[in-house]
Amino acid sequence: MHGNAPHDGPEAEYTADELRALRRDVASVTARTRALLPDEFVVGSELREGSDGPHGTIAVQPPVGNVVTSGVAPDASDEEHSDLAYDLAAGAALQVKQAVEGIEGTAG
């Protein structure tokens, strides 16, 4: 094999129920994060198939500052999902604070 094999590593097998659960979990964390932030923050998610199974990612684009992203573990608890939503919202708010401080620091 010279790197052209469709699957280079072990392939994780997920049932349709497990995929639905991951999709539901990603949607739930996305909605929780969106509810914590003002409308100026853009919150989105993505499900992607990787070599070791599906991955869920949530991203927050603040009005200024860098994008904040995090993966969603397929086996995370509801409490962990809630913590993740708060962490993403806090990280995005911090990006705004740092960007604004950077602007104010150069304007002075």
C-alpha cells in the first residue's frame, strides 16, 4: 500500500443508533452554546467521518477575535455537554475581550 488505500487505519464501526446519538449530542451542545451568547456570535457544527469513526465539532465565531472550536466526545454525559457549551461560550467571550483590549491598547 502506497498511501492510496481508502482506509489506512483501523475503522471504527458505529451503529445507526450511535450516529444518531452523536448527531443529537452535537445539535444539543450547539443549541446550548447559541442560547448563552448574543446574536452577534455565529455558532455552527459539523459531523465528519474520520479514519477512527465519526467526529462532531462545534465552532463559535465571535464578532471580533478568533474562532473557538471543540470536539464532542461520542460518549460524553449530559453534564459534560453542558460544561462544553459553557466553555465554548466563555472562550468566545474571552476572544472578544482580548480583541477589544488589543484595539484599545493600540489606539491610546
